[in-house]
Amino acid sequence: MKNKIRIIKFVLILVLSLRGLGFASDDRKPAPLSLPKPLQDVRIDQRLNEQIPLQLEFRDETNRVVHLQDYFSKRPVILTLAYFRCPMLCSYVLRGVAGSLKAVPLTMAKDFDVLTVSFDPNDTPQLALANKNEYQKLYSHPGAAEGWHFLTGKPESIRQLTEAVGFHYSTVPDQGQYAHAATIMILTPEGKLSRYFFGVDFPPKDLRLALIEASQNRVMSISNSVLLFCFHYNPDTGRYSLAIIRILQVFAIVTLTILLGFILTHTRKEKTHA
């Protein structure tokens, strides 16, 4: 009986906590929990097995005019979309790629290539070169000079590429920055989308498997994109942070459901033994 009272007290405390997290129960309509405006259009549509437009024109880190088809046909490609003046999230993604690839027993420029394309038309080949030098040193394995390419482009080429891979982003007013998702894509040698990874940490074992599958022109199943909405842009600080309130709400609801189920089961058992 004492244990049941303790559980009921805990449930009441949890319910009160839910009110504080935005689940009001009075007559007033609760304020809807919505993403900041710059993030409302940010999403990733996984376009598995779809062909990207390889004829699109960009400039590489040496200011040379290139086309996407220059990087395909021989081996799979890891595609990352970033912008080179990004204050935080892009660097986390690129560092995650470099760090994870260190542990992948495959050789860049021999078994796969990495293509980092800026979605900011104001980025320059000079910025691309600076980023290449930085992440080439961070990767510190053979093949980065020949196998990791950093491209910039005009608005139309950027638009067509981002639409083709389902990468939706938006500008942050008065910030000169972009709200976007943390993701990388694996493409087959023919330029078809084979796999998406989300977040900023990519398990080497999964990356290796995805590259091997893509090299055989195989397409993986749709990936779990739960991490896509764990990051949101804070226009006041100009940084990305964890949307902890949403996670707490989900956790609290699950906990409350489990506890209520436990109480009902325990009550039925007591009635059965009575």
C-alpha cells in the first residue's frame, strides 16, 4: 500500500512537471510548441535510388570549372552539403566525417571519394581551399588531397543539387547564415542516392558497409532521421543547441504511461488475490 501511495505521488509530480513543459490542462489553449521560424522549412527528404544531376557546374578549390560528373563513374561518393562560413554545425559534420573515416579500413581516392559542396553562393574557391586544407589535416590519411573535393557554385546549380537530394534549408534573417540539417549522403558510382546518415557522428562500421553497398550499386533502406529535429537554431546566440524540452516531454509521457500501466496491473492483481 505504501509503495502504491509513493507511485501515485510520483505520478502527480510528473503531471505537474508536464504542465511546466508546455502541457497545460486549464481552460486556456496551450501555446503550441513550434520550431523557430528559420527552421520551419528545414528538413531532409530521403530520395533513395534517385539520380542527381551530374551535369551541374561548380568550381573546385583551385577555382577550376568542374561538373559533378567529374567525380562519378569509378567509385562511391560521400556527399556533404555545408557552407564554409558556418559558425558551428557544418564544422561538426565535417569533423565527424573526417574522424569516422579515419577508422574506416578503406582508402580515399581509391575506394571512395568525398564531395563537400557549399550551398551558399557567396562562398568562394579561396574559402573552399582553406576548408580543404583544414579537414585534409584532420583526416591525416593518404588520399585526401586527391579524394576530398570542396566545391562552390552559382545559385541555380546549388538549387538543383539541394532539391535533387532533398536537402531543404533556409536563410536566417539579419544573420547572413543558414538554418539547415546535419546529414551526409552516400551515392553510387552512377550518382544515385544510396544512403543517408543524420547527426554529426557517423559509426565507422556503418559508413564502411554503406560504401561497400554503394560500390555495388545497391540502395539501403530509409534511415532513421530522429536526430534531424534534435538541433535547432537559436537566433539570439547564433548557435545550434539541443531541443531538450521536446525530448523531456517525450520522456515524461512515456514514463507516465509506464507508471499508469504498472498501477492498473498491480490493482488488478490485488483484486484477484482479495
